[in-house]
Amino acid sequence: MIDGYTTSRRLQFGERIFNWAITHVPSHWVRQKFLRTFGATIGTNTSIMMGTTILGLNRLVIGNNCSIGFDCVLDSRGGLTIDDDVVLASDVQIITGHHLVHSDDFAIKLEPTHIEHHVWVASRSTVLQGLTIGAGAVVGASSLLRDSVKDMDIVAGIPAKVVGQRVSTLDYHPIFRPMLY
């Protein structure tokens, strides 16, 4: 039987190896097989491009037909659920924790983040902890998302504010798995 300390060390080791080496291997299959071995749940036809950093491998859940761009940061230590048909463009950062600045020991607080189906988070956006991005929502490029987003809202800016409503049947599957990426 493996105790909690051994499990924790194993996960830390897997995280280090993935972020140091495996994320640079030009094969979706190899990267995803490695992540699944360390507890990540990843659906079919999903791509995670090279250079993406993942923290908390065993708390990451990604649905079917998702596209995770190059050089993203997926901090799933607080829990990160990405539903089906989601697109995260390159350089997106999703952060599920923050430090308690008034804490004597600078403690960390982790909170889950949920990205519902058919969401598009554009390049260089940052999504903070404890949020839900509703179905079909769009987060504009270089936005800072500090609050949850309702279904079909389009938000942009720093901090992100509602700038419009999406009109779509959401009847698509963004499958993007180029070879050697």
C-alpha cells in the first residue's frame, strides 16, 4: 500500500518530469499518456500543444475535442475542469490558487475553476481561481478574468467586463491535432 507521502512525492516527480521534458516531446499521444499515468483525465480528440506547463496533474480534467494552445499554464492544484469543445489559445494562464497576504506564514488558498463547454479563451488571457466560465462564453485576448462569466457572454479587458453576447448554436467540435506539435 502506498502512503500519502509516497503518493505526493510520486505526483511531484511526475509534474517535474512533464514540465521539464515531456511537454517538449512532439507527440500528443506521448504527452497525454504521461499525464493520464499521473492521474489526469483527458477526453478523446483533445490536443495539448507543446510547452504547456501543468501543476496538480491528478486534479486536471479535460473533456473531448478540446484544444489547449502552446505555452499555456494549467494550474490545477485547486481543481481544474475543462468541459468538451473548449479552446484555450496560446499563452493562456489558468491559476487555481493565491496566497493569503495577511497570513503569518503566507499560506496558499486553492479553489477550483470550471470552464464549461464551447468556451474560447483567447491568447495571453489569465483566469483566476474559483471561477466558472459559462457555456459558449468568450474571453478576449490579454484579458484578466477575476469574476465568473455567464453563458454566451463575451468579456474582455483588465479586469474583464462584458462587452457583448455570443450568438451561436455551439454546434461544432474544435478538433485540432497537428502532427509534431
